[in-house]
Amino acid sequence: MPSSRAVRPTAVPTPPAAAGPGGADTVGGPLRIAAFRSAALHLLPPALERLTARHPGIEPVVRMVREVGRGTAGGVLDGRAELAVATIGTTSAVEPGLVGGVLLEEEYALVHPAGHPAPRTLPLVDWAENCTSYTCDWWAAQALIPRATVEAEDDGAVLSMVSRGLGMAIMPGLSLYGAPDGIEITALGADRPTRSIGYLTTPEQARSLAVRALIRELRAERGGAAVSDSRKSD
């Protein structure tokens, strides 16, 4: 089951980027970003495409980090990244010194081989990833969810195993982008857990024009980030 780690976000303002003489864009240089796998694959690319089109001088450097323990936030705190895309919650359990905001909220869903007559009888395939305390509590209260008998390193491996009929899984929406054929996605009901994804940076980096520009593009991207899949059933 994912481990609980959450941070109370503090919104970072994103005023217009500065311009040099004659209106020339002055934002440039390397911009180091820490992101967990599904965010790096599906949330960041369109935002970075717009960012570099508007600010050709910015050089994004994306480092994929497992969202476990300090996760992507640790990269910012340790000075290895200017901004992290991270799991965001309502309570703080990480070191102080970060600011940020929520970009999107996604639902968890049951994922299983398409056409299986009793998917909840299948072995549970799981992987470790941070989540909110509510999701951990929800998980613990589900008597019908078996103990994980297959564990993977990331959500991509989980999807591959499920598509081959090796088990079922409970996964957040962003992990289901580009899901392979052979799976079905079933809603978990009104009390289903959700996961908030957001950005984190330090107060000092929040004043950086490059970081502000990326936050602006990430905020623009969140409107199209809701997961929709024709294979999803109630």
C-alpha cells in the first residue's frame, strides 16, 4: 500500500515574467524539476512544451524520482531541483521550508483484466507510493482488498501485470493515462479515495522567473488533466 506523506501547500503567486529591453524575454538557464513517474510522463510534457515555446532560453532538466518518503520534495529540499511535482495533502509531514499549491485531484479506481467475472478475487498487485492519510485509512478499512501478493517498482509495471491477467490493482487516475489494452477500470464508489497532485518549491526559488513561468504552465495544464477512459464503469 502507498505510504502516507503529505504537505500543507502555500500558494505561490505567478506574476507576469519579466522582459528585457524592447520586450525581449529574459527568462533562461537550466530549470531542474523532480517528478514521479506518472507526472513526468503525462503532466509535465505539455507544460514544458508551452514553457520552452514561450521561453526558449529555459532548459528543463527532469529527474524522475520515486514518490516514497521525502520523494520529489526531498529533491527540492536537498538542492537537487528548483521545483517538484509531488503528492499534496492537507497535513504536513515533511520538513518545513516548502511552498506550493494543488494542480489537480484524481480518483483512485479498481483496475483489472477486461472481462474477468470476479476481479476482486484476483491477487492484488501493488507498488509503494506516497498518498494522503485518508487514502491509507480507506485502504485499511476495505476488508475485501487482499494483502498484496505481487509488488512492483512502479505503476507502469503494475498496469503491465494487470493487462496480462496476473492480478488486479487500485490505482490513481494519472497512472491510467495510456493504459494498455486488456484492462477495465471500475469506479470505487462515493467514498473512493483521491490524490491531489501539486508543485512544491522553496520561498527563494518561488521568486525565480523560470519557476514562476513553469508554475503558470502547470496551472494551465490542470484543466485538461482529469482522467477520462471509455473502459471505466461504475
